[in-house]
Amino acid sequence: MFPKQIICPLDYSSYSFKALKYAGDLARRSGARLHLFHACHVPLPSPENNMFDSGLMLAETEDSARTKIEDMIYT
């Protein structure tokens, strides 16, 4: 019995790159849907870190994570 869904955590390390390759191969062979997961810390906006717009800060963090994940996928 093959899985229908696979979750692969990513932290941009060489280990997560290997896990991504393995999960991708398993998903292709089994027809499962592959979900990539990356958790990141977004600091709260404050005068100390010169960031007052939490929406902008979150968008920049998401863009950065998306770019890194796409680099891992297409490497």
C-alpha cells in the first residue's frame, strides 16, 4: 500500500536536500501528493529592529523561503 500524501520538512541543509530527493522519488513512484514544509521565525516588528510593517516582513520572509525551496527543487 502506497501513501497518498507525503510531507517533507525542509531546513535548507544537505540532509533536507537528500530527504527532498527521496520524498520526490517516492511521490513519483507511488503517485502520492508531495507537500513541502518549512517553518521560519518572523520577528515581531519593533523600533529596535527598524521593522514596523509585519505584513511586509512576512511577505519578504515567504519570498525568501520560496526562492530557497525552488532552488532546492530545480538543483
